[in-house]
Amino acid sequence: MTAPAHRAPSDPVRWGVIGPGRIAALVMGDLPAIGGGVVHAVASRSLDRARAVADAHDAPRAYGSYAALLADDDVDAVYIATPHRQHHAIAMAAIAARKHLLVEKAFTCTLAGTREVVDAARAAGVFVMEAMWTRFQPVVVRVRELLAGGAIGEVRSVRADLGLRVPFDATDRLWDPAQGGGALLDLGVYPVSWVQMVLGGAPASIEVAGTLADNGVDAEATVLWRGEGGRTGTAVCSLRSPLPGVAAIHGTDGWIEVPPRFHHPTRILLHRADGDRSITSTEEITADPVGGGYAHELAEVHRCLAEGLTESPTMPLDDTVAVMGVLDAALTALDVEMDEDPTAI
């Protein structure tokens, strides 16, 4: 399915930013590094904040409501960077307004919410992509090429971890259930997405262990992914421990090691076996990102819109559904209830 033809492929993409916080400043700050797009409008529930951020990006328009930005016919694509619980309602409204979307992870707070957004996007024929910048880092692109070329033989297992030590504060976004807080949705999405990228599809089953904070939010979790042919993946996340942020992919002929922090790496180590049980060579492969590293996902959006695509081949919506399915199941296993905020728009 092709995207709505309201703009010429050669025209710059006019971005609207909803939720102009720290991550939005970093992502949109990379736009000049790739060209092909401009910040056209910024929306916040505070008009003064929207104007300040719009001025910082030389954007001509600022809005004090999300709905007002979505009503702007000159906005081609919307970047949603609000707290997780608001993603679903804003995305649904944006799709109804025929806007293309880049949605921060976690994509939504529930599997049902993700499926509803995906179904609506496909029915409307608009482009939607999860902002999983990891998949577009140059050295991660090289990882996928190595795996496809059989560099480590048949992949048998993959693991990744990501954790921070964050003092408990029920009003902090990371701990606040009203904002979709918790380790799994904020940090666990990275290692789970890494496992999904390598193993593909959805798991046959998962096992989950973890602990909760005093307010019932998930504080740490370990997810064991069981895939086809006995292949396994392990994803670990924590708001209680400063985990190293490493990843590894193990195959029958060697393994790929991703030093910290794996979710935006600049180097990997390729260890190869010689046909028996010993490792005989180690190769370091490096590749620096453009800008702060967010330029690559923006470039993918621009490329897909120019080519009339409604999904990214690198971060397809089926992968987003699979990742959210694991996160949703893990939360359920830990007796954590999440929902979407219907009042976000």
C-alpha cells in the first residue's frame, strides 16, 4: 500500500512534534544532519513551552494543544514523544487526520493498543514506524549483514540487558503508572526488541521473573524468549541496578559481542571458530552514527515517504506488534496492569 499523495517526494518533510521534551529535542536536533525535513510545528499542553521549543528549531508554528497541531494541513509527519500512556490516543487521532507517524517506544502501553494503531494505519494507508533508533545504527546494520551472511553460523541464542539505578519516587515518570512507568516499557523495550530483531517473529513462549516497586510498578524483569528450533533469547531490564548494557549473539560458528551500550553502539566484536571447538579470530568492527544517532531513523522515514511506503522494511509494524506482545505478556506475568490514556488528545 502506498502513502497519501499530498506531497511530492522531493519536498522536505514538514514535521510536527508532539511532546517537546528531552528526547524530542535530541531527535529533532538531528534533522539538519540529514536534510530533507524541517520542524514545522510544535505542540505542548503549555503554549509557552511549545513556542520556546518551536523557536529553538526555527519552526514557524506552535500550538497549545495536540489536536490543533493535527488539524494543521501543512504538517506531513508527526513525531510523538509524550509519555507512553498517551501514545495510543494521539496516534489514533493523527491517523484519522491522515498524518504519517514516528512513535517513540514503547509504542503503546498494551498489545491491544498497538494492534489498534497498526490496524488503523494500514486501513488509512499512512506511514507509521516505531522510533527504535537501535535498528538503524550503522554498526547494527552491519550486525544484520553478518548474520545474513552466516558469519557465526546458525544463531542459537541472543541476550541483552539494560538497567539504571533510579531512586524510587512515585511522581517520577519512570515510576509513575499514570505515565506508563516501569522498567519493561521504558528500558525493557530495548533488549526485547534486540532479541526480536535477531530471532524474528514472535516467541513460541516466554518465561518471566521480576520484582515490583511499592506502588505496583515493575522495577526489574528478566524475560526468557523461546523460539523456533530451541533458539532462545534473554532480555533483562532494571530500574534498581546499573546494568552494563551489553548484548551478544551466539551461533554455531562463533558469536558477536556488543559492548556497552548496545542500544546505540559504535563497535562490535566478531569472534569466529575454526571448525572445531576453539575460537581462532576476533575482529573489531566500528561504525559511527551521523549526528547524535537519531538521524538514521529520521532518514528512514524520509526515504519511505519518498518511495510511497507505509512501513519500514527495517522496523516493520509486525515487529512492533511482536515486541509489544512480549512486553504485554511480561507485565501480565508480573501482575502489572497497564492501560492507555483516552484523554491524551
